[in-house]
Amino acid sequence: MKALLTIALLTVSCSSFAWTSKGAPTKEFTFKYKLSGQVFEVKRSAASYEEAFEVAADTCFKHYKGAGKVSEDRGLDIIDVCANPRS
């Protein structure tokens, strides 16, 4: 009976440590894009570079694309610029 009670107590105490985990630390990332002489800078806070890059690339594409449709060549240029940010 004591062994069962000890195991139950250890199980509860060990699982309670897992609940105290904190969110991943975030870091500020800055991405600079240049297309046709226009410079666009995006700053994002994220847990990893990859997360920040995905959001920044999407923001870049929407910024340079604008509201209307663009030609295929212009679209490819925008994709190339947004996929390769400058430091």
C-alpha cells in the first residue's frame, strides 16, 4: 500500500513539472528586400528564423504585388526577391 501511494505521489509530482513549461523564447528578425529601387524592410519576432522568414516572405510578396494582378515576369521577380532577403 505504501509503495502504491509513493508511486502515485511521484507520478503526480513529475507530471506537474511538465505543466510549468514556458513558451519558446522569441527573437527579433529583420529582413530587407529591394525591388526596382524600392527598399522594403520587415521586422518579425518569432521563435525561429524559419517562422519569421515565412511570415516576412508572405508580407513582402503582398507588398510588392499590390491589389491587382501582375504579369508573369513581374511575379517571378517578386518571388525571387522575397525568397532571397538581404541582410
